[in-house]
Amino acid sequence: MDFFGPAEQQQPGSGAAFVAAAHSLGLRTFADPANTPADWNFFASLGVDAIYSTIPMGVQLQPAFPEP
């Protein structure tokens, strides 16, 4: 369930603040579901650690892993 979208509509910046607060506590954040490129880009802009998707689009939008 996406609560980031409605939260951002009511209070811009609240999604990124939530993610930052979770990170400051040593927690990881996950976004679900990203069913469109716009969803994916929105979740990525918040700084989440992982984005779940039910469609193969996520493979195309996932940044390449850096070479070691």
C-alpha cells in the first residue's frame, strides 16, 4: 500500500522526511508497488532503499549496479 503518495499530496516533503528519519534510525525503507515509470521515479526521488514492482518495467528503470 502506497502511503507516500497521499502523504506527499497533503504535506510536500513528508515522504522524503519519513525515509530520512527511518535511515537515521538504521532502518531500510521499501516502496510498493511501482506499476508505472512515474511511480518508480517518485519512489526513487524519496531515497527509498528498494522498490517493488509487479511488472518487468522495474528491470528497465533500475539503475545499473556499479562495477567493483
